[in-house]
Amino acid sequence: MTFGSRALIRLGALKNNLTVIRNAAPDARLMAVIKANAYGHGMQAVAQTLDDVDSFAVARVPEAVELHESGVDKPLVLLSGVLTRNELDEALARGFEIVVHCMEQVDLLESASTGAATVWLKFDTGMNRLGFAPEAAERLIARLQGCSRVGELRLMSHLASADELDSPVTEEQFARFRDVVENFEGAVSVANTPATLGWPQLGAAQDLLGFRGEHWIRPGLALFGISPFAGRTGADLGLTPVMQFEARLIAIKPLEEGARVGYRGRFKAQQDTTLGIIAAGYGDGYTRHFRTGTPVLINGRRVPLIGNVSMDMIAVDLGSESSDRVGDIATLWGEGLAVEEVAPWADAIPYELVCGVMHRENSLVVD
């Protein structure tokens, strides 16, 4: 038995979450986004479990190579595309789908002497990150449709504020993207997790945007049971958390009124109580930005973090009537304590926390 932190990955929950997502867009093709080690959940195990999606998306070539060499036979999409000749050659040789978002990538693709790939041409409709201006659409579409290195051309954009359901930004982006894709015969993708779950009009994307090909959604966070919407947990959306991040109590001791805890004594006990030390810290991915009061779940009750987070340990106030014992498991987030609830205590977002788990010891994968 280890006393260190561990991330329990409940692969069975992925299937439930996938069903919830499919029900939100039943007519769409599904590109599962599993970049950043599947948001900290284990990329290979997640890909093997989600064996009935249409494709997987990652950010970079090495991620796709890892999946390809592990035996994943679904199409693999490079969301950041390729920027060097070696990356392009690798992508073409392995049959990866390539996002093209800048002119350097267009030039690189046209300069290749052999091979062809499915290309997702990306347009910036308001994110102001990656992608071409919509005004360039007609020229670029014609250019890539005439490129021998392009086996199939598809179009995409990315929504900046779909998690803000009362914001006009998403409707404005829809309008800009319609100018790009209207009457396009090929596949189109614009819906990330919040758009899929929060904007039901995308269920009829072809009517909304005016294209004639297949509609692709790109869920990421929701696959792992986490809500993209402020003030709502995955459970509120019918999702099940996949990650259970936990550690054990390694010390219990009395704490007298007035005693200070941890580096710089940032916490001062206001009354006699019981101190608990848990074997998890920022070296495990439990960020030092968590502040006093952050909830931790122990033996069915919530207790507050006290003092500064250390590299390997945190302190909690177990209360004066505590009956906890060394070796008891503390849930840092997961079942009973949603990561969406914990994240604001570190001025963080759930994405940041689950991606940051370090897997210092063992990450147990369970069905």
C-alpha cells in the first residue's frame, strides 16, 4: 500500500459520458479530443476504451505517433497541424489528418512531393488564435482543393465563448462561419464541448450554417465527466467523473488554539482541534495556489485545507471530534467532491487541475 497520491481512472464512466454527448448531437460525427494525455486521464487507455468514436484529435505530432504506435486505428487529427518538413512527412506517412491554419502550412503542404492527407482548413471567426480570416475563404478553399497533397478538404473553426450561454459572441461566430461554409459540400466542424451541450441549434448545424456535408463535433472535457459551464458540475449534465484524485492521511495530531501550521505559519488555529497531514502536494499536481478553506473529502465529510500546500503534503483541520486514522483515504477531487467545485479555490479551471496531475506513483486504471 502506498501513502502517496494516485489518480483512479474509471474507464467505464467514459462510455456513459460519450452517450450523453451523442444524445446532444445524435446526427453528428464525433472527434474525441484526447490531447494533453487525455486531459491527464491517460491517452492510450482512453483511446482504447472509446473504440466507437469516429476519430481522435491531439495537439501535436508526437501525441499522434504514440497513439498510432500503440495500435489505435482510428483517424488521428493534428489540431495544431505541422510546421516542419519532418513533421509533414511523418503525418503523410502515417495517414494523420492535418489542420491547416496559417499560410506557412499551406506552402509546406504544396511543396510535398508525395502523399495526400485529409486536411481541416481552419478559420478564425472570433477566437483570435489560430486560423485564417473568413475573407480569405474562397481563395484558400479553391487553392487547397486544387492541391494534389489534399485528399479531402474539410472546414473548421473554434468557438471562444460557448460556455457563456447568454453571450452574443457565439451567435456572431456562427454568422461569420456561415459566410465561410455556406454551400460547402464537405465536412464541417465548429462544436466543442460547451457548444455541443449548450447550443442545441447545432443539432441542425447544416441548416444553421448552410453547408451540405457531414457535421463533426469535437468534445473534450465532457468525455471526462466535467462540466464546461460555470456553476454547474458534470453531474448536473448527467456526466460521471472519470478521475478520482486521492491520497492518504499519513499523520494525525492535536493542534492547540493559537498554534501555527506550515511554512511561514500562514494558518493560526482559532481553537483546539485535530490536524491531519495528507500525502499530496504540488509535486503531485495539487497546486500550491489552493488556499485555506479548500474542501477535502475524508470519511464522508468535508474538511478544510489549512496553511500552505507543500511539495508532498497538505494539512487539513479534521475537527476536535475526529475519529479518522492514519491510512484513511482523502479525496482531493472526484466522486463526492467535483473538480468543478474545487478549482475556484485555486483560481483555476477544471481543465488545469486534471491536466496537471503528475502521476508520481501509480495511476490506477479501473473499469
